[in-house]
Amino acid sequence: MNYLKATPIQEMAIPRILEGKDLIASAQTGTGKTAAYLIPLLDKISHANHDHTSTLILVPTRELAKQIDEQVEGFGYFVQANSIAIYGGGKGDDWDKQRKALETGADIIIATPGRLIAHMQLGYVKFDKIDYLVLDEADKMLDMGFSDDILNIVDKIPAKRQTLLFSATMPNKIRTFASRILTETEEIRLAVSKPAAGIDQQFYLAYDNQKLPLLAHLIKTSTKPVQSMVLFTSRKSEVNSIVRALSKLNYEARGISSDLEQDEREVVLRDFKNKSFPILVATDVLSRGIDIDNLTHVVNYDIPRDAEDYVHRIGRTARAATTGTAITFISDQDQNRIVAIEKLIERELDKQSITEELGMGRSPVFDPKRFSGLRGKGGSGRGNGGRNDNRGRGDDRNRTPRNPQPASAETTSEGAVEGMVSETKTDDKRSSRNDRRRRQKNRPGTAEPGMTPTASDGAATDGQQTQAVSADGVPSDKPKRRKKRRRGPRGEGQSPEAATAPPVPVAE
């Protein structure tokens, strides 16, 4: 297994677990948390009967469930322990295989909460002899909304058990949740929000349309060959487009996101681990708990919303005391997020600009206050219609345009887009009002035969508005005004159809 020396989390956790104490532990990714609980639990299982399921491990994602199942297979070879992984999203026959495995039983069950609940509701899952409960990546499970499912599962297993909670972060909600399921708890907390020392972190200021050519340049000129790279993007809609763009630049890449079927995701991840292709484009589904050996580079195509997720992303490289490179692109939209990361890791980051020799145009100026409105809630927009363009205060008025590239559909300002949307909505409202007027004008008069309706007759019955008539008895083109103030600007003209509509006959 290539373990020569225990990591700090392993040194602190293994003795406490062997003593039978409940444990809540946090440490950053890549520090060996999984082995910290598997090794002592497998030791305990080796000295117990194998006639029942003794250990339940809950995890947030199917990828992590499969990975832990593989690790149990490796460690358990020496103690004759077996395990099964229970997760959703696979083919139809996966359910039957999981059901049969649960009915037969195993020493260790690794499961995602939602799929396990679905099996438990059918009555064939027996957890009356569970001795050990593990919650791995507990913070991620709570973020994904699994807290109720976890509590339902906990209610079905014996209260007399050993419970272990492992997490990459330790927010207050984790402590509150842990107090409901753990007793006699001991806590281990290592430095969570610090990138590993072996990571070479590089930051580049770049507009969105500069990122791909800049990435190609960095790959070509890297002093450390790019043997295995994961490129993270926050939007799954961008995964395929980035893969296609890289392919056009003659870089072999494949993508993985929740849009793929489970078996497709497994094939892609397996091939990447086997070094069948060098670049994997992925969403944050891979940022937690997934081990990829010898990952040389991580690229943040954008900056994650949560500063701690940045640490998890780059933690995929430089694992187990190795080294790696993390490249992060900082667009004008992401500048506030990089400030949050600097606060989290307690140091200022060196941000590099694109040199003119590369022929990509100039980088955005690093000015978080100026670009503070480009992400998040609404804001004043950006581009020509927003305050964050060249119409700022003070010196901003004399600055060169922030995007040197020619205007295109990609660089259309949000302010202009919002203006066009607003104008379209106004036109729709105007058309709707004109349609109502036309229908009112073409509606037959409501007076009885032999009577000529006049404006003095008052409102029509059933809430219908009477039509105004002129002094010569001809219906007026203009409907009678209601007391309620009309919406929209005054003085609007009628539609051409309404203006040319024939007059309504008046009874004589």
C-alpha cells in the first residue's frame, strides 16, 4: 500500500479509535483521513465475528463510495474483510445487485444516504448489529441537504455504537449536528484551510476569452511536464465546450460532470487514473475526497464561490508529501473571491498579468472595489451600460477600456442586455394594452334596443366598460377613462389596427 509513515491525522486518530471513543476530526484533503479510520476499524473487525454487518460508512457522492470500497478491498485483503458500495445513478440492474448484496450482508457497507434510505424503506436491510458508524466528508453531506436522511438512518441503528465524523472543514453547523449523534466525543482539528506546502500556486489575471490561449501557452512553456491535469469549472455547461476547445488545440481531454450517466463517469475517471489521456475537465464533483495518483497540475478555470473549496480543488495535487502545480485564472468577475481566499489562507497572492508579447491583449486591472458588482446579486451591471465600466469615480474616468478586445456578442455588457430585456417587456405591455382597447372598441353597445349609449350612462353591467361616443353619436376611438390611473407613459398612440378599425354601428 506504499505507507511508510503515518500522517498527523492518522497518528492522532488511530489510537483514539482503537480505544473505542467517539471522534470528530477535521483535516484538509490529501492528509490520509480515510486510512485514519479504515485501518483501526479493520483491525477491530478482524478480531470479531463476520456473521453480520458491523460497519456503516456514509459518504456524499458515488465516486467517494466507490473509492472507499476499493480501499477496503486493498486493506481488507490482509484481514479477510469484505464491503459493498451502495449509491444511485447507475443502470437499472444496479438496484437488484445492491439489494442482493444487502440481503446477503457484508462486514462494511459504504453508502450515499439517499440510496440507502430507498433500500431501507423496503424492509430487507438489517442494521440491528451495527457497531461502527462513520460519516466521511460530513460537511459536504450537510451542504448537499442529507442531514434528515442521516438522522433517519441513525434512528435505525443501535444507540450503543462507536461514531466517527470526519470532515474537511469544521463550521458551527457540523458541531451542532455532531452533538446529536455522538457521545463522549474527542475532537481532532488540524490546520484545515491551508494549501499543502508542496503546491506551486500561480495566479493570472485574464478575461474569459483569454483563458484558453493562456492555458495553451502555459502548458507549452511549463518547466514541469503536464502528465496529468484536472481543470475545474464551476458550471457544468462549460465542461464540453472546454473539452472541444482543448481538442482543437491538439490537447487530448475528456470531461466529467453530473450530465453523464454513472457508468460513463466511471469509465472516464478510470481511464484518467490509468493515464489514458492527460487532461480531465470536471466540476466540483471531483474536488472532495477523490484520490488520483501523481496528479501534476490543477487548473481553476474560474474561482469557486466558497474560498475553502479553492483549497479542496488544489488539494487534488501534491498529495502525500509530493509536489504539484495549481494554476488559477482571475477574471474581472472573480476578483472579490480571490480576496476572500487571501483572507482565508492569511497571505497575499502574487497575481501575474498577461504580457503584450503573447498577443492576447492586456489583462484586467486588479481592482476588486471597481469590479465588486460583477457577480452575485444584480448590481449595476457591467460594460457600457454599467457603473463598473469606464464611468467610475475619480481616476476611473480616464482609464483605458478594461477589455481591449473588439466588441462582440461575448463582450456585450450586462447593462445593455438588461436594457434590451426591459425594452422588450415594455413593448409587450404596450401591445397588450392596445389589444384590450381594440376589443373594447369592437364590443357591441350595452344599451337596450332603441337607446343610444352615451358617456353619461355610467359603467356597464358585469364590470364591463362602456364605449365613449361623440356628440354626433359615433363611437369615439378613445375608450372611456377609468378612475384608476393607467399604467405606462401618457400620450401613447394606438396601434395601426385600432386606428383603422371600422366604427361600431349605433342603434337608432
